[in-house]
Amino acid sequence: MCGIVGYVGNRITSEVLLDGLKRLEYRGYDSAGIALLPETPGKEITCVKSVGKVANLAAEVRKYPELSRMCTPGIAHTRWATHGAPNTPNAHPHCDEKKRFAVVHNGIIDNYLDLKKHLIERGHVFASDTDSEVVAHLLSECYQGDLLSALAAVVKQL
Ligand code: GLU
């Protein structure tokens, strides 16, 4: 069963997220990942993922020295695959193409194939085989400056 961690605060975000994921390891998982908002608005979200243990993810995170000082809001996930193989592209978080939105998700989106087909027709390029990734792309379609409204519009479609 997947695990989800979110953090907003003044501590080093990647450390808090990795610690949170370690505490959730008992739930079982096949891959893990984190995403952090940029320090400068308008820049891309930083997303780091890895197959296997949280220790593998921690090693991957060390390759991004800027993450060892960033205190921006972040999310993290340990995945239990239902749609798509347990590999790095399918690990969460999932982002839209412009990396403005990052999503972690627990469960199954039954109508994801219809949504994905529609999004591909509109020019979206998918990076994974998961059902979850449609949410990031739908957010980028629905966002007009207010995240809560965009999220409400997305949830209606799921
Ligand atoms: N259905 C999603 C996937 O396969 C979420 C799995 C989970 O709950 O960890 O990526």
C-alpha cells in the first residue's frame, strides 16, 4: 500500500520527506519519489525518483546538492504499482510537461484511459504508464491562476 508525505515549513524539505517515507516503509512499496517547489516562482518543480528502497531514493537525492538546503513545500510517495511496471518513470510524483504541477496518488483512476486519450489528442506527452499521471496533465489544462478551483475541476473528471 502506498505512502504519502507532504511538508511545508522551515526545515530542509528533502530530509523531512525522506524521513517520512522511511517511517512508512512498513506499508510495502516498489519505488519512491519526492517533488519540491522551486525557490523562485515560475521555475520548474524538482522531481527525483528511484526504484526500490527509500535508501536508493536518498542516494539519488544526494546527486542534487541544491536539495540539501531547500525549504520549499514538497511532497513524497512510496508506490505500490497497480497500473504500469514498477520502474522509475512510473514512480510518483508525476508532473505535467512544464513541471508546474506534481502529483502523488494512492488508488486507481478507473476512467484514466479515456482521459489520457483525450489529453494526448490535445497534445499532451506522457512520461509514464500510470493512471495517476493524468491528474498532473488535467491540472495544467484546468489551471487559470487558482489551484483549488483547478483541483475541483479535475476531481469532477476522475
Ligand atoms: N495506481 C497508481 C499507480 O499504479 C497508484 C498506486 C499506489 O497507490 O501506490 O501508480
